[in-house]
Amino acid sequence: MTDKFKILGKFIKDMSSETKDTETYVYVKDNILKYQLNIDINSKPLKNKMVEINTILKFEDKENSAHKSYFEMNYATIVKINDEVKEKKDLERIILCDAQIKIYPDLEKSFLNMLHNSGYEGVKLEKKIDFEDLYMKRFN
């Protein structure tokens, strides 16, 4: 099966790592396993059957703690949709699933590099994001 799209480019559109002070850093370093990863995907049509896909990862503490760090990255992907794609559901699948699966290794590496460069070297994503599963759950 051939891809119904081609990735023309990908880049970090925005990145933020916020730790307000040393006390917060020490607290977060001890409690970062409580942090949760959230993902949001949106898209913007461009000219000539191109689409900008923004994959936004947020890693944050959902608990009501005074000492929190905040991490967010917006990873943009520019894709060209093949002419045979006519159905909205096919386009949705490309944006929410197929393109995400292709960019995931770079997305994960960039996000973990940000966390590690922010002083949280031991952080790993325990589970890979399953975009296929997320896409299918959207309809249930």
C-alpha cells in the first residue's frame, strides 16, 4: 500500500520548559513520575493540497502542588496530500494517525531531549503513543 501523503517538512514550532526556581526543580525531580503526557493534534489547510499538522505535547503535574514544572512542545509537520484522497475520513486518518506514526520517532526524541536538557535526565516515555488506537477510540 502506498502512502496517501508525503511529508515535505517537519520542525519544532514552539517549545517551552518552565521551572521557576531551585526548590521547584528539586521537588519535580523527585516527583516527575506523577506527570502526565497529553497530546493535541490540529491542522491548518495550506495551498496546493498541503496541510500543516501541529502535534502538541504537554507534560504536566495534574495534582495541586505549589512546585510544578511545565513542559510543552508544538511539533509542526507539513504534508502534501495525494490527489486520490477525496474523502474527509481519509484526510482525518492521515492527519490524526498515519502522519503521526511517521513522525513519532523524531517527535519523541525532540521532546525527551527538551526534558533531559531541562535537567530531568532520567525521564523516559514508558509507553509509545499508539496513534492507531487513539484514532480508533475517537469513534467509540
